Amino acid sequence: MRSDQPNATGEAVYRSGAVARLTGIPVQTLRVWERRYRIVGPRQSATGQRQYSPEDVARLTVIKRLVDTGHAIGSIAALDLDSLQSMLAKVANAPGSAARGAATPVRVVIVGEALAMRVEHFHLAALQVVATIPRPENAVEALRGVTADVLLVALPILNRDSAQAIRSLAQQVGPQKIIVEYGFGTQRIEQELRALGCSLVHAPVDIDELESLCRLLPAAVRSRVPDLLPEIDPAAPRRFDNKTLAEISLASVVLNCECPHHIAELLVQLGNFETYSAECESRTPDDAALHRYLKEVTGNARALLEGALVRVVQAEGISLPA
């Protein structure tokens, strides 16, 4: 894998392609690291080809292994070989290091054509792209049956529909992390997305930062709340609004039986909680699933009690408002 001949001083040298094969760092990524972080300073041959020394290759090999275990390239690029090897030794001796050393790629879904092209261009070994969707429109349907560890969404602007769109995508994909690359957006929408658990980055995202964000998944096992929630039929629409229930409640006061009054009050509370559950702020996809479940359970209870109210008011001779 060395160059055809040593350099003028007789030292063995490597070209970019050989370094890429030896270290596992794609040539394009190596170029970016050199330009942004001065990670190594390759010399050039008389013909202008980059030449890397054995020491360069050794340093790059250690750096690649540290990046694969979750270290951000920007935090280690300037360290010398001794410091890098010391860090790698600590990783190797840490509990569970064998699993991290042979870590499987993070499974990623990308929504956004330009972002998908950039990720593909840099051949990020830490990421396994399982699906790419050019635009958010119709992405939920296109991703039916697809699951991933990370959901990457690129949006030119954040608007009032962004949170709901990302929530729907997350419910479909079931990611452990959501990363949103965006151009412009108001602080209110940013806060709303962060409340959903999204990591926000301005476009164009630094590709090394993106890789590090994807690799740093939550340490805890993914919540199993959706698996514990039983299937439940959607609730029927409300038969009585709060004004009608108030009229029924007032009518029941003049009768001996107070049941219509009590049932009407219960229905007001159930209706209000049903609305609250539908609009409650959700920080994660699991949280959103729980609130959907609460909404449907409450709605079904409300529908049953509405039927009971009809029977009670008929028995009491109360006329339902038109």
C-alpha cells in the first residue's frame, strides 16, 4: 500500500489512497480534516501528490478509532500521538469497550435531498443510511415500516407546521434522536422543537459535528411506552358541547334526581381533558404516543357517558336542547 518508491530521503511514504485503506478514513474526509483542523501536515512530492509518513498514518489510525468511539474530531485533532494513545487505552480498559470498539453503524433516516447528498459524499462509516426522502411532504407515507436510530430532517425554514410534521415523522420512524438542520426560524418554534427532544443545527451543518451528534445516542434503553399501550378505537365526536351540558345541568336542578347534573359536570371535565391531551406539549415521540392514548381513552369514556346522559335525561323527562 506504499507509494511506488520512497521519497528523496529514503523514508517510506504513503499516498492518500493508501492512507485511506490503512486507516479507514475516506479520502474526502481526510481532506476536510486537514483543511479544517490541520490534523496532519502532509508533504507534497515533486509532482504535487500528498505524501504521508508512517507517523502520520499511525496518528490518523488512532484518531479514527477514537472518533468511532464517540469522540468529536474537533476535540482531539490537535493532540499528539502519545495523548491520543493514552485516550485510546482508557477507552479499551473501560467497561463495555469491546462493544464500542466494534460498534455497529448508527442507522439513520434522512429527510432532505441536499443533506442526503452531503452525507453520501463524505462516506461516513459511522452512519448507515437506511432511507432518504427528498422532501418532508409525503415522507410519513414513504417511511411506512422504516425504523432507525436517528432521524435527520433538513428544513429551509421553521414554521408553525414544523413541530407537527417532525412529530409525525418521529412517530413513524421511532428514533432515539432527532436532528433538525434548518436555515431560519423564530425562537418560539425553536423552543417548541427542543421540547420535542430535537437537536437543532444551522444549515449547512458541519459534517463532522453531524457524525458526532448521530453517534452520541442516549445511553438509556429506548423507552417502551408505545409497546405497553394497548390498541384502542378512535373516540366518537362529542355529542354535547359545554353550553348544552350547562343547560342540561341547570334543568336537572329543579328535579328530584341530580344524576343529569352530575353526569353533565363529568362530561365537561372529560371533554376538557380530552382537548388538553390532544394539545399537550410532548418532549419525545414516546411522550406524544402516551398523550394520544390518553386522548382516545378519555374520548371513549366521554362517548359512553354521553350515551348514559341521553338515557337519564329521557327518563327524567328533560328535553335535550336542539
